[in-house]
Amino acid sequence: MRTWIRFVGSGAAVLRPRVLESLGRAGIEPECAEGVLAGLGILVFDEVGAMTLDVLRRCRLNASTRVLAVATSERALAEGACWRLLLEGAADVIAWDGSHDAVTEISARLERWDAVDRIIDSAVVQRRLVGRSPSWLPVLRQIVEVATFTDASVLLLGESGTGKEEVARLIHELDRRSHKRDLVTLDCTTVVPELSGSEFFGHERGAFTGAAGIRDGAFAMAHEGTLFLDEVGELPLALQAQLLRVVQEHSYKRVGSNTWQHADFRLVCATNRELSEEVSQGAFRRDFFHRISSWVCRLPPLRERPEDILPLALHFLRTMRPDVELALDPRVRDYLLQRNYPGNIRELRQLMGRICKRHVGSGPITVGDIPSDELPSLHGLGEWRDKSFARAVQHALTMGMGLKEIGRSASEMAIRLVLEEEDGNLQRAARRLGVTDRALQLRRAQQED
């Protein structure tokens, strides 16, 4: 496990030999870093001042960076300082003051974070959830950690097309129960109120007209597996009341039976509604909401993760045309990046499917492959300095960044993104950025200093 460490402040510098020695005894040998900070890291500081916050802000430029902020005393975390550190980008905050075993805490967190990142890089995650943008990676890390290391019920929130069903399937795949059975999906929009009891609980023979035999419901079928209730916000209030006991105690009766049945399942629910608002308005039961939301995950819409558009598009191409490695013409890339996606990832997948069906040969996807009703003159391309750009600048200003720092951060981000898209090819990256190869090399060297 590769880890870096950075000491900020005179008090932290004094503690440096002791910290490194203690970490070494625990098998952690971090690299003392001063330049570019990437990956798992430890930031040791004696006060939440400008230098400490500046390091965290620079760490935020790399989405893969995860920082454990370690204060040299509890006093340094007074007056809400820990919340400021979290808002600036720290993943967690602890104090090294001798009152507890800080090394054990540091080791446990680094090991867990490293395990989560390894799972994210695995094939089981890569083939389902694509993208590593700054707004998506933290969500993905939470999904992987909760799915792998807990048995918590999960509530997935997000607009239509953001990938809630794929997340539910991944949670089931990562679940580590030794005798895990199937994932059972029930679309709550298709549940007929008159038959809802049978749909969920099952029924006995003769329980009602047409009940010719015993039938298992969703709870029985999900026993020792995962039950995914899609669009749970569509359930009527009366049915929510009926589901309270089984969701909490995992016991139920079939319709027409007096015998209690037991079902051991993990519950995953999803909705595009704002359930907290509906609870406050009385449109969704508060007690049922709390039973299904041991952990809540909000999936960001595609407009909040534009860095993932091209990786997703290429992923869909590989899925649809596994026989050939198709590339994207630069003009098609620009089109995909500037287009709006009100249907989110689902809409992007449908668009790539239409483009793929029009494409012939093994050459790159070109503008002629874009369907005529999708051409910019008809659909309209958005201004690149849209609301998301304005929100990012506003956030930077709120965090106290000046014009020089905002400009430098934007340049560093542009260079990183283009180099990733061009697989590290400096010539192609420089051409897209409108600079010379030499200028790009110098800028990269400055970033690494």
C-alpha cells in the first residue's frame, strides 16, 4: 500500500520523527511528499491555517487523492475546525495527542480506503459503473464500502437514468454473504393495489378467487439474497404500512395464512422522488422512510459529472461493438461533451446505440454517424461556460480562492483531463490545448514541483 505523508507547521515538524517511527512499527512507511500529492495520504498539522487548507485544496485537484488529516492536538480541532477540513477535502480527521492509539486508527482507515480503491479498480466494478470524475468517485467509494463491508439497507436517490439499477446490481454482487442467493427486482410502478399483498407476501391456495395454488412473493424469493424495490416512492401509503414489519423484522404471513414466515434479505430501494420532502408533506410514511434508509446514496446527474461523458461513451461502444476497438473523431468528442442529457446516462447510452448502428468499418466514429435529428443545428449545443461552470467558480470564491489560484487550478485540471483522454500522448494533448509540446512539458514540470 503506497502512502504519502506531509507535515505542516512547526508543531507537526517537531512531531515528525515520532510519527514516522510509530507508523514504521505498524508496517506503514509513507513517502514524505512536498510536490504533487496523489493517492492515499496523511496530512499532519498543528493548526487549521492557510497552509493546511492550501494543501487540502491542491489535493482536491486529483479525484483519486484521499487525505487523512491528523492534528497534533485536540486543541487544533476546536471551534468546528474538523468540519472545515472535511469541506476542504479531507476524508477523515483525527488527533494525535497521546490519549488513544492514533497509529491503530490511521492504519485501519488506510487499509479500508486501500481495499475500497482496489475493489473499484476490479473488473466487477469496471464493467458496471464507469467514470472517475470528482463528483462521482466519492459516491462510488461509498457504494463499494457499504456494499462490501456492511449489510445495511440502501436507499438510492437520483434522477431517471442516473444508473440506480446498475448500482443495485453492483451492491448485490459485492455483498460478501457466504450463502448469498439471487437478486430479486420488483418495479413498484407495476404493483396492482388489489394484488399487492400476493406480490410481496405470496398467498395460500384458495386465499382469493383465482388462487389455485401456493405462491411465493418477493420476500420469499429474495430469501438469503437481495430485494431491489425500484421506484419505491410509488408505493401507496396503505401498502407502506403493511411492509413495515417485514422490512424491520423480516417476518411476514402469506395472504390467507396464519403462519409466520421468515426471510433474510438485504434491501435496496430506489426512487427519483425527493422522499424527505414527501415525508414532510405527508405523502410518504416517516417510519417506513427511516426503515429503508439505513444508508442513503444520491447519484449525481450526468451534467454534474461531465468528465465521465467520454469514458461512458467509449464503454458503450465497446459493449455494442466488442469485435472492434472504435475511436471517436475529435469533433464527435466535442459534440458529446457539449450536448445536454436530460435523460442522463440512459440517454447517452441510447444515443451511442443509434450512432453505433449507423457506423460502418473499423475507423473512428465521425460526425456523419450522428443521426440527423441529433445534429447541433436541430438539437442545439450548450455554451461550455454553463451553470455548472459558474457553480464551480462560485464555490472556489466561497472557499477563499483568488483569481490567480482559480486560473491555475483550471489550467491544471484541463491538462490532466486531456492527458488522460489522449493516453498520455503529449503531442496530441498539446494540439488540443493549443500550446506547443515544450510549453505543455514545462507546465507539467511546474505542477510536479
